[in-house]
Amino acid sequence: MVSLTSEGDTRKVQTAVIGQAESDWPVFLPHDHDDLDQFTRGRTRDHFYCGVLLGGCGKKLTAKRYTEK
């Protein structure tokens, strides 16, 4: 897992949670595309949301691999 700090973090989704939009179970998405395989291993049945308790929009998120920002 990656520690999340406000300095230098330019990701738009910073409130990802597991389970449902109202969940209080945060998940830290990987910064590097190479870390996606390790992140998704064992999480095939987890659903990720932009957590509303943490100020997010509540929409369902999808883990995608990007090679460019």
C-alpha cells in the first residue's frame, strides 16, 4: 500500500473506498501503473467507490492501467 499525503498527489480520486459509496474502508490506489497487478491480485470481487463519507461523489470506480498521465 502507498501512503497518501497531500503533497505531490495529483490524482483526482483521493477518497476511494471498498464495498459501497458509504463505506468507511479506504483503499489507496497505486501511484505507478506497474503496481496495478499486485493491487488487483486477490481483489477480483471487491468494488471500489469514490467514498461519500470522505467528501467524494459516490460513483463506482474502475482500476485501469495507464502508461501516460
